[in-house]
Amino acid sequence: MISKACQYGIRAAIFIASRHSDGIKLNIKQIACEVDAPEAFTAKILQVLNKHHIITSLKGPYGGFFIEEFQLEQPVINIVNAIDGLSVFKECGLGLKQCSASHPCPMHDQYKIARDALQNAFQKTSIRHLALQVNEGSSFINNLVLKN
Amino acid sequence: MISKACQYGIRAAIFIASRHSDGIKLNIKQIACEVDAPEAFTAKILQVLNKHHIITSLKGPYGGFFIEEFQLEQPVINIVNAIDGLSVFKECGLGLKQCSASHPCPMHDQYKIARDALQNAFQKTSIRHLALQVNEGSSFINNLVLKN
DNA sequence: TCTATAAAAGATAAATTTATCTTTTATAAA
DNA sequence: TTTATAAAAGATAAATTTATCTTTTATAGA
């Protein structure tokens, strides 16, 4: 559906947002660890998010990643856009170059319902809202550790 | 959403179904051409569909691919299952290994709506139904050719 | 039985995505 | 200003997906 890079990016952004508080910065090691993502790969992804002003970073000692107040309001689709682009929400389910109501693939109508629902899911949800859920303990951004 | 291989497979199956009539067989060249898919790759994909009994093939002269009456009734999700598997319809939107109502990711509910809609789209549609639409001329499985 | 035909099977290559490692740059504090 | 720290940037590697090419197998008809 969306790429692994994008999934890592969303989880990381939610984690950073969940720790939002004045002056707090998180480094890649912490972030990658908390969201169960490969560290170096996550670093690359956070670079992209920073360039798109979805999160903010600061180099040097006491540096790290954080999210600013105004950034918390952004919809998650902004992260998808930064990493994967918005083509998932536009493209034909059967891979036709052009597929629309006027030249539809045979699955167009049904597929569009799912595609729109997906877009809706990412569009209507803010980073703040998701972080809040994690802080409440009602949802999670890391994998369960199985006990023996 | 679904792989290119799977998209080619669905388009090819629909095309074969749209030409269904006693004794008619289509070869890979025709099929690949009609659905705008790479020929050799399409051949590989049709092998898989044949193994899963979604279409039927016959080697040798006057051989080729065709679909049998009983195969026409199958839902398109059978093709997805044969090529990509059903994991798209089960996996977490944020890539968590376990994500369910009891241990949800923060997007679980919204994402599940989209994921279920997608599954529904493929589950409720038969190959016959899609082929019919193509034969009616109300939908298409190939790319528009742009005129200059 | 021989020949031609078309798919199956197998091997390999190209492209993309995922992932890691090294070097450079920015920055805060001593 | 020097040093330590952490991200940015750049290079490279591994894995997966997409795609192609070659050889083998099945089959119909002459």
C-alpha cells in the first residue's frame, strides 16, 4: 500500500510528536529503537521529513529531532507525500496509464472507493491526533515483544 | 497497492475471459499486446495463473490460453491471491508486525476501512463480470493511444 | 514418426527499494 | 578556538521486483 520507508517515517514522526515538549530533542538511535526501524535507514527518512518541514532537526551536541507546535497540526498525508508522493491516491488499480470515469478500467468504481478511503484516512488525521493516542496508551507504534 | 505483476495478471485474465467462446485460444503475444504488458513477463504470470487453475493453457500448435466456463465465476481476489498473496488485506498500514483491535497502531481503524474496501472490491467482482464490461465497451484494459 | 508451434521451465539481467557505512557539516559547551 | 556530538550528505551494498532470453516439454497435424 505505502512503502516501508513511508511507514517508518510515519511511525518516527508520531513518536517524535508524542514526546513533544519544550526543548526536548531526540536522536536517531532513540527514535529508530522506539519505532522498531533500522537506524541508518530511518536517518535518511528523517532527512526527507526535515527538508519537507514536517519535523525539525538540529545538528551538533544537544541536537536531534523534534517537532514544532505548528507542525503537529499537519495531516499524515503530508508524510506520505514527502516520501512516496501522492500517486497511490490517483493511480489505476489495474495499472492503466489513464483511467478515469470517462475511460475507466473495469474495476474503476470499486477501486476508487478503496483508494478514496485510504486518502481520507491519511488526510483527515493529524500527527498530533495520532501522538495523543499513543500517549493515552490506546495505540502503539512499536512491535509487541513476545515473551517465552 | 498491488504489484505490477498482479495488475498485468488481472488485465490478461480479463482479456482472456472477454474472448471466451468454445475452442478459442489466445497466445501470449496477442494477450500481452492487447493488455499493454511486457510479453515475457506476462508469460511468467500466466504460468502462475494456470497453476492456480484461474485460467487454462494448452501447449503445442493450436494451443494457447483460454478460460473455462467454471473459471469465469471466480472473484478477482483469486488472481491477487495467486500472485501477491492476501497479505495486503491483512497487514498493518504502518507496518507493525501485529496490529489488531487489541493492539492497534494509531491509524488502525481508519486504515482498516480502506483495506476492507479494497478487499471487498476484489472479492465481490467476478472475472466474468469484468470481461462483460469490456465487451460492452463500457470499460477498458489497455492504454489509450494518444493521437498527434 | 517427423515437424512446427506454443507454453513451461530455467537462467540471467535490469531496475527499484531497502539498508548500511563513511565522510562532511553544523553547533553547543568547555 | 578547540573538542565532542549529532545530523546531513554521499557512496555503496543487499534484497526484491520487474523484465528478458534460452532451453525444454507437450501436442497437433502432416
